[in-house]
Amino acid sequence: MRVTWATDEGDPRRGNQDFVAAAPGAAVVLDGCGLPLGTDLGCVHGTAWYSRSLGTRLLARMLDGLGPQAGPPVGPPEGAHVRAGRPLVGRLAGAIADVAAAHRATCDLSVPTTPAATVVAVRVRGDVLDYLVLADSTLLLDCRDGLREITGGPCFAGSDPADADDAVTGTVPLRDVRHAILLTDGATRLADRFRVTGWAELARLAVEDGPAALVERTREVERTDPGAVRWPRGKPHDDATLAVCAF
């Protein structure tokens, strides 16, 4: 698997709250929930820290138990409500619990605005590809029989490991997939908000011209509507991140 990615902040006042990382056979993209500036998060670390912490822990857990030198798999924490047959749900639940434990002593995780994030993840497991999508980020699977667009539901990854059970998951034969494209909602605007491209054209731009070209094209369109009048949106420019995995 070959992975290329790009990420760009939307507002320098808040910094880039997205996160992207990859390792042999796995990739993750997270979008930290960007609340209005000045919102009390109950957390001394902030949203960017949360996205980064959750992403690195999830990637590590996704790789546990894979490969000839790997140790025993690391399962979900006790009490996590995880449906059987959804392996990445357990990994995400465990990562959420890890992060919660890392800052519970210094932060109030009961605050409703506690840091949270969307999650998109893919992992090669033998001859199959596992995927997970939580909240409003998107996974595009460029398959030999066509393009599949997968977006999660309303729940984000916060401080409760049970949040992971709301993820959309699946497994597809690796031989059927040419590319997997993981995108935050700041990188899907051309298709789902501005509608200047369809999903197929968005995927083509990401694969053929590259992730950075897709981000720049998004910025070009955003700059034509700086007041968010033509396309009403909470942020004129959002953090935009995507990873393209080629098989």
C-alpha cells in the first residue's frame, strides 16, 4: 500500500485540528470538532491535541496483532459496547479509552463540549481491507466495479468508548480495491457542499493530480465566496485533509 496525503489549516487563529498518519498497511484521518473560539472545552490540551492523541493511539492499536512479529491483539476496554464481527470498532473504542485515561486527571471529560473528532480508518488484513467511518468525514473506495462513497452518522469520538459503536464499518476483498481515499469534510466541499464536482471527479482529482491539488482547488472555490453567501457555511475555510491509499 502506498499512501500520499495533504493537510491544510482553514483558520490560523485555531490552527489545524485535523490529523493524518499512516503505517505499513494502515491509515487514519481525523477531524477535530471545531467549536466557536472561546468555547469552554473543559480540557487544558485542546482539540488538536485530542485528534493527534486519538489518531496515534488508534493507528497503533490497528496494527496490534498483525504480522509475524506482532504480539497478542489488544481488545476494547471492559464495558465497551462493541458488536461482534467489527474488528476496527474495538480498536477505536480502546483508543478512545486510552486518550480519556491520559487526561482525565487534568480535564473535566463530563463537559458536553469536551474535545471530539471524526474518524476514518483503513487497514489491510491479509487479503481484505477493513474500514471504519465515524461522523461526517468520508471514505471513497475506488473499486473495480465502481466508486463507493461512505460517510458516517451524527456521533463523534469523544470521551466515551461506546461512541465507537456508532461507526460505519465494513470489509472488502483487497483485490477489488484500487484506491481508498480518506477525507475530512473540509476536503469534500467540492462535491457535497459546493457541488462543482461529483464524487467520481473528486476521486479522480485526488488520485491523478494528488491530494495537495484537491486542497488547492477547494481553496480556489472558497475564495470566490469569502462571505459564505453563495454557499452558506459556518467556516469560510475549513481544515482540509485527505489521504490517498493506492493498492
